[in-house]
Amino acid sequence: MAQDNASYQPKSMSLLGGPIDTRISPTDVNNYAVSKELEWFENNVICTVPDNFAGAGQKVYPGFIQLSGFLSMNLESHIDKHFSFFGDLVKGDGENSQNHRQFYNEYLAVMDMPAQYYLETITRVFIEHQLPRGLITYRGKLVDSSVVTNVALMTIEGENDDITGAGQTEAAQQILSGIPSEHKQHYIQPDVGHYGVFNGKRFRQKIGPKIKQFIAKYN
């Protein structure tokens, strides 16, 4: 939009826990993405939607495979939470047990991802690092991030994020070099992992209000 001098550019932009530059503080997820050839992902995690299901015949990265990966990263934590949930049920603690149900109703609600999108993301973001290297294109045109000058930028990271490493989202502050420093803000939320950056008590009480204030300041 900035390169085309569009009149509908946003006043501000907030980036939450996104892997802008995965060369910084690489996590297990980042290392796994570059440990294998792209063909391995095509052959091992891409499936064809079976007959009698919506989208039959399409190539997808299935939600159940995504979920197994998420759970395996923090398996002990998930087991402990379910033991605590059982204890709350025995004690009749309705509030904590309901919070548990609500969290996992959302956490387990994954969807299939189009194969082309998934494989392209691995290539562009995790293997070739196209955005931070200034190589990313859109509709055949090289993206020049430095021309963005009139959009305020806020980046947010979780202190305990084990998927998007520390500094990977903040990297946008350097990539969008045309935005004046006084219109940039970075915030690290203590005591939250990747999922907590987007959802949960600390998002509602801490992160959400900060985003709201930031948007209002530049609206």
C-alpha cells in the first residue's frame, strides 16, 4: 500500500508473536523447519482430504497433525493441567474447571491449512527469511519495507514464548526503518507463552488494553 501511495493505509499496526525474523533466538520449531528438505514436509505432513468430507481431494496440512505438534512441545504441562482439572471436578471447583474447559475448547479447535500456503510459509519465512533479507515479493513485485512511513508500529512478544523466539517479532522495528522511532513501541508480556500472547487472562487484562490505547493514540 505504501509503495502504491494508497489512501487507505492504516493509521497503526500491531504485530503479536509473529515470526518476522526467525534467525533471531531460533526455537525448536524454527530448527525443525530447517532441519529437513521441503520435499520431506510434502511427503510426510501433507494429506489429501478424503471422500465424504468438505473439500474432498484438496491437499492440506491437517489440523490433527498441527495439534499433535503443539501438544508434544509441552506434553507434561498439558498432563498436569488435566490432573488439576480432575482435582477441581472432585472438589466441586466449578470456576477453575470451567476455565479449563473454555481454554481447551479453543486450544483444540484447529483447522486444516491449504498445503500450498503451508509449504510457501516454510520456504519464505523459515528457510529463506525473505522478509528480513529484503527479498519478499508480492504479485511479482519486490516489497520495499522502508517506504512505510506513516503507520505507527507496535510489536508484542511473550516472555516465555517457545514458538516465536525473543526478538523475532521485534525485528519488524528494524525492517520498517522508515517509521520514526517516536511512533514505534515494543512490549514484552511477562509470564506468558505463545498462546498467551493472543488469548487468556493476561491478554484480556494487559495486552488487549495496550493495543486499544495504541490504536486510539494514532486514530
